[in-house]
Amino acid sequence: MNTDQNAKNTTLTAILAEISQVLSHIPEDDLEITAKRLEQAPRIFVIGEGRSGLMARAFAMRLMHLGAVSYVIGETITPAIAEGDVLVAISGSGRTHHVVWTAEKAKAQGVYVQAITTNPDGELAKTADAALIIPAATKFRREGEAPSIQPLGSLFDQSAHLVFDAICLKYAEAKQVSQKTAFQKHSNLES
């Protein structure tokens, strides 16, 4: 192995250690409760901005593969949200204006709001019915956040992606969705 390869492995090892440290602080019960709420929802909507928004989109896509009716806020085919629906709102800082505003508006419609954030004291967590706290570094590097060698909110976004995958796994188990069934929902218009 050459020196460049060793440096890459050291970097990857450091990133994995950061993610592992963050995820070790998330109670299994929080994942169970979130998955159970989603299992009961007639429709699931997601919102996030920037990279966190990309994690939300990936979550909505996987939920669709698992048979959920899921939508991304802001897409042209997203219908009106209604009482009984669930909104999953993600913001590392817990103060992203459009995400918080959307959560407030959804609450006014009788929608259950599930926050995904690092900040239990942020506007998003205070607005939401429930907040799943991911104690990772954000771009603001607030006091008490996990340290990170990575730029901006990379650690939060990576951790959120894995949290969403864990929730999907619990959702699939509860709904008894097999790999074969999920694959049948996967896009068939690609090579």
C-alpha cells in the first residue's frame, strides 16, 4: 500500500469514528418511536434545505420503496398536506427559516411534526411534536457539539442519513416489506 492510500484510509477511519461516536448517543427507543409514528401515517412529507434536504429526499425515496406514500415539500407534484399526515423536518441548527416556517404551518393544519436536529432548544424542536436529536457538529459549531475534522455540517448530514436508514429498517420490519417487494418499487427506467 502506498503512502497516499494510507492517508486516505486514515481519513476514512477518522470520519467513521466521528459518525460512530455521534450515533452511539442516539437511543434505540427514539428510532422505534419515530418509525412507529411513520407506520401510522397515511402520508409522509419531508423538508430540509441544502445537504440536509438531500438527506430528506433520500429518506422520502426509500420510504416510497417500502410502500409509504411520501412527498418532498417544494416538488411540483407534492399535494396539500392535511390533518393526520406526518411532516419530517430536518435542520441541523434547528433554525433554518424555511424549515421552521413550514413546520409551523403544518402544525396549524393538524399535521404531526417530527424534527430531526442537533438542537433540542432550537425553534424547530420547540415547534415539533417530537424531536430526534442527532448530537453532531453543524456549520455553526455551537458549544457542546461533537468535534469534527469535517467541514460545515457534514457530520450531521452523514449521521442523519444513517438515522433515516435505521428508521426505514424498522419501518420495513413492522410493515413486513421484503427486499423483493421493495425492489419492485424501485425505478425500472434505468439500465
